[in-house]
Amino acid sequence: MKKRSLKLRSRELLALALLLACLIGTSSVWAAAARTKLILVVPHRVLFTVAVPVYVAQEKGFYRENNVDVDAVFTRGGGENVQAVVSGDAQIGLSTGVFAVISAFMKKAPIKIAAAESTGMDSFWYVSANSPIRRFEDLAGKKLAYSRPGSSTHMAVLAISDQLKAKGLKPAEPVSLGGIPESYTGVRTGQADAGWSVPPFNLDRVEKGELRIVVRGDEITALKEITGRVHFINSEYAAKQPDAVRGFFRAHQRAVEFMMDHKEETTKIWIRKADLKIAESAVLKTWDFYNKPAMAAKPIRGLQQTIDDAIRFNFLKQPLTQAEINSLIDLSYLQ
């Protein structure tokens, strides 16, 4: 009788365990189904302010905690980002130049700026270790590389030239060379005296003494209070799913906070997720170029200067009215 009782109890416990497993499995499925799916366009797989918040939010479960299921699609940025969000193929675009977003908005595209990505300039300019150029003033009359006309690096080189002129020195000569690898090649071949880069790229060469940084972005005074890149949303989607958009930005802001407070752990996530082939010691130097105020999601700073530059480079034909600016920027999804 005792044996039979033990057998019954064992069966009951097994049945209870199976029931609990089923309930847990079912609740997980329900939780996943309850999360709103979002497609996010991200213009780079590596950059600190662009890809790393996405990697951290995925790794630490911040998206899940805010009831969103995010599918990050990597693009070439700019117009490709804008087109994806305008068409509705994606709901949110990260880290896109303000010029591109304003230009599309003025063509009646259903988009709004929802947050700043960063304010100020995070690029830096470097020279070969054997170059006589050692400080900002030595760039007078020298060839400075930038990526392409109208880009943030183009704005930076023009601002450097203006800063040199204000010191009574000869302005630098802007040279369009393309991306980071092309800029490095240009310095090696003499096409430019100083090349441009963004952390963590080329910091390993700086660490080894092969290159020397001569200008950091925070030394370019005209750009210190300018928001150059923004996160933007499909306004039609946001009107229908405001909670999902708010949930995404809560997770994104939490990821940025985590990055700034836990650089060692973030570095390991970054290297693994982005498959970085740069020494960890060099990657850690990235934090020398960023701070929390510069990465704040609001406000959007220097908008009037950005609009003036957009007209200057033919992204816009005329300034925006205040009503248009009010319609373009909606920071209500930030909490």
C-alpha cells in the first residue's frame, strides 16, 4: 500500500511538472506574441553611437522589457535609411543626417525627427607619425580629407577652415576622398595631409604610434552645439502605435546609459556582436571621444544653422517656417 502511494505521488509530481512546463512555455509564447514588432534601419554595423546601443539593448533584454521585438536591418545610411522609413518597410531610422531627413520631410514624406543621436562632432583628423603637423594651427593651408560633399565631415573641414581664418591663418584645403579606408589610403599616398576617422577605427594605429591625432571633434567650436545626426520615425506608424515607439526609445536610452556606465562590458559585447578585429585596449579608447550630455536624446540643437547649411548645399530651397519645424520635430516619444 505504501509503495502504491509512493508511485501515485511520483506520477502526480511528474504530471504537475509537465503542466508547469506547458504553462511556462505557453506564457513565453504569449509574451512574445504580445510584443510589437519593429523594423529598424541602422546605417552602420560598428559605430559607437549607431550600432552599439542596438547590440546592448538586444544583449541586455531592454527591448523585451519594453514590449518590442526589434529587427535591426543594416543599411548604407542617408537616402537608403530615409526611403525605407518613408515607404513603411521600416518604422524607425537611426543615426541619419539631419539634411537627408529635412529634405524628405519637405517633400511631404510621412516622417518626423523623434530624437537626437548625438550633438557635436565625434570624428577626428590624424596625420602620419612622421608628419611635421602636430597641432590644430599646423593645418593652415594643408589638405584635409572629408568623405563627400554635404556630409558631416565636409561641414567639419569647412568649420576647421573658418576657425583657422579667425586666427589669421590660411584656411585648409578640403579634399573629398570617401570613407575611412579611402581617407587612410589618401594620407599614405599624399592625396591629403590629414585624414579623417571615427572611433574605434584607426585608434589601434594611433595606439601603435603609426598615426597621430591632430584634431578631435570637440575642438571644432562651430559644431559643439550642433546636432548632426538624428533618429526619425514613420509618423503614420507612430500615430497608430505610439506605445511601441515610446517603448523602443525607452530601451534605446537605457542602452546608451548602460554603454556610458559599463564600458568594459560594453566593449566585450561590441567586439563580439560587430566581429571587431581591433585590440580591446584600442576599442576602450573610444570612450575618450564621448560623454553623456553629447549623447542626450534631446534637445535638437543648432537647427537654424543646420537649415542654413542645407540651403547652402542645395538640400533645401528655402528655410522652414516655424510651423514646419514644429511638425518636423516630435520629442514626445522620449520619456
